[in-house]
Amino acid sequence: MEKILLIYIIVFVAAEFIISSVLSSLNRSWMSHPIPNVLKGIYDSNTYAKQQRYARECDRIGWIDRVFSFILTIIVLVTGLLGWLNDAVCVPAFTNPLWQLILFLVISQTVMTLIGIPFSYYSTFVVEQRYGFNKTTHRTFWADTAKSFALSIVLSSVLIGVIFLLYQTWRDDFWIYALAVCVAVMIFFSMFYSNLIVPLFNKQTPLEPGELRSAIEIAVKSAGFSIKDIYVINGSKHSTKANAYFTGLGRTKRVVLYDTLIQQLTTEEIVAVLGHELGHYSHHDTWKMLGFNIVYIAVNFYVFSLLVSNPALPKALGGTQWSFALALVAFSLLFTPIDIILKPIINWASRINEYYADAFAVECGYGKELISGLKKLHANSLSNLTPHPLYIKFHFSHPSLEQRVIAIQDYDRELSQPNDAEYGHYGDDDKK
């Protein structure tokens, strides 16, 4: 039985690699397509050539990383290295199953982090540096890597450790309590991520009084909202790329602007971008996506609860005895086909939310400014303007720039015609 499971796992891993490789190949083949008419003028000929080089270098690094990870995964599966590691942590000093589990997690995550560092380093200090995006110093890179690693170890050890204790206590019904714990953690970090996690990597300061703050406060008030916390984050510490977002729930919500966004966009364009973020807040998109993710996690936990006690799972990975850690790893690999199906659905829901957030900004009168702001952000980050439609469906949580611009222009025209401005069809991926 364990040999059959191992074959299934290898087949699923290979299938995922093939699908991701085909999608990347399709996307790469579309990179040099003519720029859509609605996006003409974003790049001149020299900048477009630079964008093409940048996109292909990023794609090449991603391909090498993907191939290396695939080969390494197959080697680990075939040789039973995970089973060997699980047996190795079952030493006299760690007789408690919980500590054995945590030791397994720490060692495996350490190895994965060390393997990923060269790719991250090359991407940051060679590719991003070459095209003028990188602002990260070597000291910051290593400090952030260490902090990310420590944070990952602590959070994953605590969360998986709690789930393991729940399994030991409730067995068949543990997935219900595990789901409740995960939902509580998700809500907690949705509320306090900006207060607790962001300061570990970036500095946030209140936006000073002035033209921009006044314009934002007026826009927020005119849209029927009340948000006092407007912060600027020093994104330029790491990169020239820009962003803005709403974070938090309830009283913890705040507006966060990258300092690079303030440098690259006009006041009107920044207000338009925030109009889009207000659309997310108005439509309760944070709660909607939280709901989608809860369903996704619930499916994971329920299926895992049906398989976790099967001794064949650990043995398929080379284990000589039942192990929660090996069962979890085996399940995550066996779940790949379902994951391939569910992830595009979640991304589809996210893209729909993005369309309607754009529509909200248009309703507030920021349509033209939103388009110009989006074009600047894509130009300044040398974004690919011609992603493959299938790649979008599988990997994009946002519509492509072409899709967004066309949808914004269409809805702006609809609003100019009274009684016809309804957007029940707004943002249909297949029609853009």
C-alpha cells in the first residue's frame, strides 16, 4: 500500500511541476506580443526592450528554482530521507512526541530556508539590482532573512504543535477544533499584522499633515467612511516598487502608503488608488476572502482527518513507524490535485473583488486618475503587460492591467448614461 501511495505522490508532484512549467512557458511565449491598444505609451521602445529582458531573467530564475525544487523533492521521496529524519529525531532526549514533531519541523524548515537563500540572494542583488529596483543592503537582507526564519519557526511550531495536541485529544473530530484555532489565528493577524509583524521589517510613521493627507481625509469622508490612521511605510528600504493597502479589522483598520508610492504618483492618483482600497472595505472583501480561505482550510483539515491515522502515509515517505509529521507531509503532497482545482477558484474570486473595487473608485469620480496611477505603477515596476490568459486564471489574484483598464473605461462610460449604470456583469474575466 505504501509503495502505491509513494507512486501517487510522485505522480502528483510531477503533474504539478508539468502544469506549472506549461503555464510558465505559455506566459513566456506571450511576453513579446504587441502591447494592447489601451496600454500604448506606457513603454517607449528602449524601456519595453528593458522590460522584456527583465521579465525573461525573472522567468529564468523561476524556472531554475522550480526545476531544482522538483529534482530535490523526487530525490527526497525516492530515498526516504524524510523517514530517516523522522527516525533520527526519535532520540532518548526527545521522548515526547510533541518535541519530536517540533524538532522535525525545525530541521526541515532550516534545510528549506538554506536551500532557498541562494535564489533569493541572486534575485535581490543581481536581477533586481541590475534593473534598478533593489534598495536592500546586505545587512538588511541577512537581518530580514533571519527574522523571517525565526518568525516562521515559532509560528509554525506553535500552530502545528497545537493541532497535534488537538489530534491526540479528539482524534476523528480534531479537524473542527483545529479549524477554529486557524480561523482565530487568521482573524488575529488580519487585525494586528500591521502592528506586530510589519514593524519587524519596516518602519511605519503617521502621514504628516499637508496636501496629501487633507485630500485623503476628504476623499474618505466623502465616500462615507471614517479612517484616522494613515501611515507611511518605508518601502524604499527594500525596493523602488510601490504599493498601498488597507489593513486591520474594525477599530484596528488603517491606511498604509509606501513612501515610493508617494514619490511616483500625483496626489490625485494616490487618492484614486485609495479609492480602490475603499472599495474593498465597502464591499467587505476582507471578510469575503477570509470566508473563502476558511472553506479552503476546512476542506484541507477534513480530508486530512480521514487520512492522518493511516500508517501507510508515513511509510510511503520512508518512515518505520506512524508519525504525525510524516502523515502531514504525505497528505500535503497527495492533496495537490485538489489544491490545483481550488486555488484558481480562490484567485477568480479575488479578481472579481478587484474589479468591483475599481468600480467603486470610478463611482467616486477617480476613473481616469486610477488608470493613470495603475499605468505608472506597472511602468515603474517593468510589469509584463501581456500575460497569457490561462496563466492569469491560475496565478493572478488581480486582473491584468489591460483587463482593469478596459473594465474601468467601460464602467466610466456606463455611469455617464443615467439608468444604464449597473455593474452586475462588471469584471467578467472571459469578456475582457
